[in-house]
Amino acid sequence: MMTYMRARRPAAHRGRSGMTGQRVLMAEAAMVGGLALVLFLWELPSLRREARIWRMAGGFRAGHRYP
């Protein structure tokens, strides 16, 4: 009867190339942060316009005058 030896796989070592999970998460976080920043800058003129209209309508002092 012939016995077969299983191939030994080298243990995982730190020097291997490729992306680790932590680096992938950091890259995803950077992409989401960049996208949020772009969206905020894209909407900034509209937000300024809305703030100006809100101030002309009375701001916090308007109370329940406007629905």
C-alpha cells in the first residue's frame, strides 16, 4: 500500500506582497471620505442660498410664522 504525503504549505509570513484587510479598509475609508467631500463641495452653493433665504424669512426668530 502506498502512502501519499500532503504537500506542506508555508506558514503565512508578514513579508508577503498584496493588500491586507486593514489596508483595504483604509483605502475604502479614504474613497468614502473623498466622495463625501466632493458631494459637500458640490452642494455648497445650494446650502448658502438656502441659508440666505432662511435668514431673510426670519431665521430662529420667525418661530411658527412659516410652516
